[in-house]
Amino acid sequence: MLSDSPITFALTDHFGTQVDQSSYAGRWMLVFFGFTNCRAVCPRNLGKLSEALALVPDLADEIHPLYVTVDPARDTPAVMREFLEARFPRFTGLTGNEAEIGRAKDGFGVFARRVDEGEGQYQMPHTALTYLLDRRGRYRSHWPSVLEVEEIGERIRQTFEAQLDED
């Protein structure tokens, strides 16, 4: 799936600034793909991730949580900023054009596709995994959105401790 090489991406954050993996060098990245029009899974998982980070306050300052859209047509920087600042202020939203988002999805092995619902409405079923990357942008762990908050906090702590043993 993911190699030991740094995962690369080039996107735009929710402030309109161009960023890539090196923008977060020196901090761990907690990465979840989703979209702001998601009815249940995305907001629920962002809430759980926020709560889990609160359970590991000694580690949370070392982690930059990122929410990467799979729906760049609707999720502009302004839409991402409004959505995240109101509900999930720990997260930085990342968007881009279709090609940039496609490269980011490919780098993480994320699946997403548009499913039309009629009358111009659509949903974006997608991979609902959270990824944890180390300070060098290398994949270290992932977990499904069905984990409970306490399990997520424990996964974060275990991954940090395992990395300390490797360093």
C-alpha cells in the first residue's frame, strides 16, 4: 500500500496558501479525506479525531490535522475554512484542482467517486481511513472511521512510542 518514502502532495490550504508535504515538516500529520457536504461519516470522524487529540494533549501539539477534500468542485478554500473553523478548528482544510486532488488521493491510496443523486445533487463515497504520517512525511499508521475515540487516541500514542523506539 504505502511505502516508507514520504508521501507527496501539492494543494491549497483553506487560507488560499499553496502547501505541500514540506509545509508540515517537523510535525506529524493526521490526514483524513472527505468533503464538506458529507452527511454523516466525515463530520462524525472529524469530531472523533478532534476528541482523540484532546485525549493525548502531550502529543497533540506535535500533530497537524489535515482534512483533504475529495470534492474540489464544491470545496473551495473559503468553503473549507468556513466549515472547519465553525466545527473543527484544529484541522487545516486542503483542496486543489481535480488533478492535484487526484495525485493526493493516489499518494494515499484513497478511492472516491461522484455519485449523482439527480437535480444537480451528488455524493462522494470515499475511503474513510485516517492516516498518521511522521515528521518526515512517511506513513506510520492508519485506521478506519469506525474506531471509538479512545482507540484512536491509543493508536496515536502507540504509533508515537513505536517511532521513538525506531529513532
